Amino acid sequence: MEAEKTLTSDEASMAKSSNFIKEIIAEDLKAGKNGGQIVTRFPPEPNGYLHIGHAKAFCLDFGLAKEFGGHCNLRLDDTNPTKEDTEYVDAIKEDIHWLGFDWGDHEYFASDYFEQLYEWAIYLIKQGKAYVDDSTAEEIKASRGTLTEPGKPSKYRDRSVEENLDLFTRMRAGEFADGSKVLRAKIDMASPNINLRDPTMYRIRRFHHHRTGDKWCIYPMYDFAHGQSDAIEGVTHSICTLEFEIHRPLYDWFIANLPVPAKPRQIEFARLNLTYTVMSKRKLLKLVQEKYVNGWDDPRMPTIAGLRRRGYTPESIRNFAERIGVAKRDSTVDVALLEHCVRDDLNTKAPRLMAVLHPLKLIIDNYPEGQEEKLTAINNPEDESAGTRELTFGRELFIERDDFMEDPPKKYFRLSIGKEVRLRYGYYVTATSVDKDAEGNITAVHCTYDPATKGGSSPDGRKVKGTIHWVNAKTALSAEVRLYDRLFTKENPEEVAEGEDFTANLNPNSLEILSDVLIEPDLAKVQVGDHVQFERQGYFTLDKDSSKEHLVFNRTVALKDSWAKIAG
């Protein structure tokens, strides 16, 4: 397999117009296969929350079905009760619906087919194509051979059909201990494809199933259940990620050797890999269980629930999936492209308001004490229909601490002693002096304003290079703001020293909580999940932890867009 690479902007753009799976489906329809029907499926295992990689997959599954006039099944592949939970089932459904897709009446579970799968296992035994093996898991693994050496047949491989039927029936009846026996397909221990070297079909596992309870103590392996479930549902195109390519001969062998009602075609595409991100559900579960993050919906997680809570939109994720396209080989996509997609979407819909994250008092000495006036602010310059709002201006304001420097370097265009800047929607002001505490820290900046510059322009034509935002000291509300950064410090979190795992690359500064943020009053009208732009700061959303008394905003993404510069 070719080495993995990171997509450039040109390659990402080319991928958007390339979809080899679409071409395959079109050719099958042209050839009259499957009676002109198209049925796809999205088959997640309910053993964790869906992440952005799953979003790419089901955008493809549902999108292709819609484009070709078919339908997409949602099937929960619940064949391993030790890791599955109804919490995950509910979360999967919520995430797919949130992203704008619906499966209608086509909701299924692999557990719906347990009885049929059992009968088909009996069928293979009667055909002499499956047998019960008493070997341990370690013995089976050791006997499978290597890529250069064939496997060694089990000493139980030649049991009679009658003995295998008896043992398998008793396995179902619960007569044997967990792990004491398995059912294996009898295929070819010398096959160059290790997956065909008598793969395990069933194992004994006494564990309460979230749907079937304690009815079963034997469970089918994924490779046996998956293709047959596709066939039962009439799936025409079983679209999988690339790691299943080597499993396809086994998929096809089961389909060919069983009296299934349909013959699905498995097609593989490259899974999504993102820089600074891990996509393994096992690793994401580790982050949750060991409390490196605050749950599956932590806004630093690549889960759909986490992205939703952070403020990503369905439109931005669907656009991202479309832009990266469908490839036949593995690559890594720069996470900056995903961030660009959400900025691009929010730019047109998020109202602009002002918030001061690190407040510093600004006193306008020549503004009349006790006087207030109303200023008009534009809600979104990208959307005229968003209208305007009123801001209250007064003598005492708060500005960002970084927007003032007592001794600025060259090319510093914000506020400093003797320099003039524009207050957003307000006046030109010039700093004159500062107040300091006993430690020498600046506690307030004094300035004067030019009454002739109301609205942010000067009648005499003079220009200023800096515009800064502000809030009124009397009307501002307090809020908590959570600034999220990338969860990992390396582009590839899997690159670790010997003896370490991916958690060694966790970013200790991935979350910064600001508790003394000041915001303009209109931000109190925002509802949980709404999107706003804090001018000059980035895009934010109101978090579910909020209350009327305590507003909490999550930063979705900063304003700086490195991908737009690259792509441009």
C-alpha cells in the first residue's frame, strides 16, 4: 500500500469532482443490475459515539442513495454485547438526524437476524463448510500462519457433520463455558489471504444484550453477520472503508455459499484521517473513560456530538465531506480545511456582536459624566436581512487588554499614548494616560474623544489604522468563555516514543476557561446552540451548561483562516 500523505488544497478540490463509487453505481444501473434498484446502508456498531470519519461515510451512503433514487438503511451492527449500549444507539440516531439524513422505515439491527444467521450457520455445517473447534484463541491465532507461511489445520477440522451439529446446538443451549469452543468456516488454511484461513463465525459469550437480553449465549462474528445482513435487507452496494478490502473475499465467500436472497457488492474507499486527530473509537473511549476529556460531547472531541456542542453546523460538515471527495487510497486531510468549512458557513449566518475577553477599563475624560447615547451597529455585513441593533455608549467602557500598549513596537496600530484609534461604531479616541496599581499593573486607560467622528469617520478626512471593539461598563453582562484548541500537539498523534501511547501528545492547553468576560447585553438573547461572531475574536456558540444567571460560550473556531490563504 502506498504511503499516506496529506492532501494539498489542489488535491482536495480535485477530489470533490471525483467519486469512483458513483461511477460504479451508474454503470451497474446502465447494465440493468439489481432490477434498477439502489439500496445502500450505514452499519455503525453501537459501541461508541460517531465521529467526523463516520460523517464522511454516511454522507456518502445516504447521498448516493438519494442521488440514484434509492434508499439507505440504518443498521446497528450489534453483534458484540460486551461493548454495546442503548446510549450509543440513541446518540447515533441523533447525530445522523442532526446532519440532515433520515432512513425512514429502514431501521434495522443485526440482532434482528440472529435466528436466521444461526440457521445459515447450521446450513454451512450440513454442507461440510463449518466445524466446531475446541482450540483456545491463542492456539487458533498461532495456527493461522503468516503472510509467507500457510496455516495449520486444526485437529478438530475433520469432525463429522453430525458431531458438529450436535456441538453447535449445545453451544447455543449454553452447555459449554465461554471461550471453550468456536464455530469456524472451513475454507482454505493455505490461502494467501489470512482472512480465508478458517475464520471464526461464532463464539460463546455470556453477556446481557441490549436488545435480546439473555436469549443468546453465542454471538456471530462481524465478518459472518455483516454480509448476510446486507443480503437480508436487499442492499445492492455495501460501501466500506479501505481496511475491509482484504475482508472482501470472505464477504463474497459467505454470500456465494449461503442461500441468501440477494448478492450485495462490497466497494471500499479510503477512510478519513485528519491532522491533530485520532479516529479510533477505542482511543476515543480511552479519552472519555480516563477523563482526559469531559465526555463524548466534549467540544475538543472529533465526535459529531462534540462538534455540534462546539458550534459546528450540519452544512459545514456536509460541505467538508463533499470537498474531500472519495479516494481509493489513504491520505490525511489537514484539519484546517474542516475549520475553513465552518467559518465559510458561519460567516453568512452568524450575527456579529461584541465581547471583551480580557477587560481593561477605558475612561473618556472629555465625555460628559452621566451622558449616554445610542449607536447603530450592523448585525451581519454579509446578510442585509439581519438588520441592525442599538449599542449604548458612555464615558466608561471596557476594551481588550491587548488593544493597549504603553510602549508599543513599530507597526502596532491599536491604542497607545498619543495614538488615535476608532472605537467600533463609535468615535475616534486618543489615549492620554494610565492608572496603575501598587504592582505597576495598568488598571485603566484615560483618553479623549473627537465628537465630530461619531459613527467611525472623520469629517476632515483623517484616517486611523486601528479599530477596536468595546462594551459599555454600565450595561455589559458577565459571561464565561471556553477557548478550545486542538486536542493534540502533533499532526500525527500516533507518533510517540517507545513505551508511550497517543495520550503523550495531548495538548495541555487545549482548553482555557475565562470567567470574567464582559459581553454586550444583546448576547443574553442567544439560545443554546445559536451561533454568533464575537467581533475580532472568532465564532462562538452558547453551551448547554448555560443558565440565565450564568452564560457560557464555547469558541467554535477563531477568525484566522490558514486554509483560505492556502487555497487562494
